[in-house]
Amino acid sequence: MALSVSRRLLRSFGSVLASGRCDSPSSLYQSLHASLGVVSSEEFSAVSKAGSSFLANRRLSTSIPSPESSGGAFPSNLLSAKPVVASESNIGLYQDLVIPVTNFHNEDKGFTVLAGDVFDVPIRKDIIHRVVLWQLAKRQQGTHSTKTISEVSGTGRKPWNQKGTGRARQGSLRSPQFRGGSTMHGPKPRSHAFKLNKKVRRLGLKIALTARAAEGKLLIFDDFEVPTHKTKNIANYVQQMEDSKKLLLVDGILPEKLKLATQNLHYVNVLPAVGLNVYSILQHDTLVMSRTAVNEIVERMHTPIKR
């Protein structure tokens, strides 16, 4: 009987403490009396002692007093001097990102939501490597050319007799062993491009955008309207930015004043949204996009691939 009552006391005591409604032993007694019906004085004294100690620890856990306020009762060596820093969010969870929107005048233009399947994908260096190699190979001109023996200008006569001269036999002065002769197996104009699946190219662009967003190097502007075409306005804005050496400005339709203001700055380049690519993003440490450019990029990434 005593064991069952003790268990009932513990269960009732736990429920009362969990509800957070016990501030004094009298209130605790009333709650236990209502739940159990009859409680002896010995049982109530034991429970009240446990309750008071539990409440003391509970108050201590919610708000830690300073050594000055507690009169030195709380040991100071247990207080950490390090500021509590929240854990950083993981990359590649496909979560939508909320980024503030501004402009060249540092005005607050609200917030914008970036699609998680475009700006928060897992980082894969192998995909970036494949896309960059594909871009560099495709941009090669491939105009290198050498002349074969039929293209070299010169006589077609046999230089000397086949036998009797003591020299090596020769058939033409346009052969590759002679000065001014042809080149064997030399390069000819060709295309260095190779095939890369469109889904891999899209994934590479998503990874590059995710990397800039994770680094805090992705800025969203409401628009790229500048009051004048003077270069000093853009130069002053770039100087105010921290840890930014090269900027890439991306907009749907680039304003003419912006083109004129940035054409003399080697560290500021502009691109239309349709021309945004992985290699250009990697060449610039800061990516600045307009709302229109973000919408166009997201729409392009969501368009089904035609097979």
C-alpha cells in the first residue's frame, strides 16, 4: 500500500511540477490533496522538501544569476565568457532563402525569396569542374592551321638522282625534313567543343549560385538604374563594399547608363540574365543580381529539358 501511494505521489508530483502551477508548499499540498484525496503529514513533508529543491534547481536553470547578484554564491568559474553563437544553417537542404533587397543608394527595398532548388543545392566540385572545362573548350577558336606537302609552295622536281650521288634519297624539297617544307600531322582548324548534358550544365549553374549565396556574396538589387553615366558613381559604391574585389552585375535588360559607367572599370562587369554562366560567376567574388534577373534564372531552371 505504501509503495503504491509513493508511486501515486511521484506521478502526481511530476504532473503538478510539469504544469508549472506550484509556487508554494501550500499550493502543492492542495494539488496533491485534489489528485490523491488523502495525504499524510509525513508524505507531504517529504514531497514538499523534494519540491522545494526541484523548484530551486528549476529557477536556477532558467535564469543564471551573476556573481554580484547572488553575493558570490554562484561560482564564477562556471560562467562562460564566450558569447553564444547560433549554429550555421546547412547548405544543400533545398530551403528557400530570404535576402534583403537594396540598390546603389543603399536604400531598403524589402525582401525577396530565392527558390531553394536553385539557390540551395548540395555543393559538388566535380560538376563545377566539368562545366568549366566544357566552357573553356567551347570558347576556343580552333583556328590554328599548318600546311601539308600539297599546300607548301615550291618545286615538284626531284632534287637529285635516286642513286649514285652518295646522298640520301629525296623526292621533293617540300618534304618536312627541309627548311620551309611541310608539317606532318599538324593542327588544322577544328572545334574543341564536346558534348555535356544540359542537366549537368544547369546543375553547375545552380551550384555556383548556391556557393555565392552561402558565402554572403550574393546581393539582390531592386533595379540597376543610375542617375548618370559617370564612372565615379559606380567606383565609389564599390569602394564602400567590404571584401569585394570584382563585381558581376546581372540584369534582364542592362540599362545603357550602367554599361557606360562600368566599361572603364576592369573590376566591374555586366551580363544579361540570359548570358549568366558558371565561369563568369567564379571569376568574380561578388554577384549582384536584380529582381528581374532572379526571376528569369529561376524560370529558366524550372523549364523542362527538351529531349
